[in-house]
Amino acid sequence: MNVYLKFYVSEKQRHHGEMLHEWLLEQAKKLGVPGGSAFRAIAGYGRHGHLHEETFFELAGEMPIQVEFVLDAGHADKLLEELRGHKLNLFYVRYAVE
């Protein structure tokens, strides 16, 4: 079974001094995940309801980034377990795909 796994992070979030979206991609690569992508949003709002839009006046680092993978369930479990070991509190979605 294949799984779609998508994480939502802020472009300013870091882990061990590295941009979090880059760190996530690197961790997945180390675990043998065949591919992943990161996409920067042009607008969005989160649980606090504050709308962020990509404009000249928007503060840098506030836009959401989606980091996504299509992978087998075993790799998804390994990646999530690795992230739990780092005690990261990340919002993500996971569902089966064909």
C-alpha cells in the first residue's frame, strides 16, 4: 500500500540549525524514501486564524511550506518514528493512495 504523507511547517522553522523543510527531506532521503518535495504557499491561515499572504509587506518567514512524500507504508512508519525520536511536534496528514 502506498501512502501520501504531507507535513505543514513554517518557512522560518529550524531544527538543529537547518531549515525544517530541508531537514525533513534529508531525513526521508537517509531512510531510503524514493522522493519528496517542498512547496511554499502564497497564502494561508492556521489555527490562530491570522491570514498570511505573499506580499511585499508580509513578514519574512511566516508563510507555510508543505513537505510531501508518496511512499510505501513501511517507509512512512519509519519516517514518523524517526520524527517522534526528535520530539518534533509537527502537523501532518497521511492517507492511502494509488
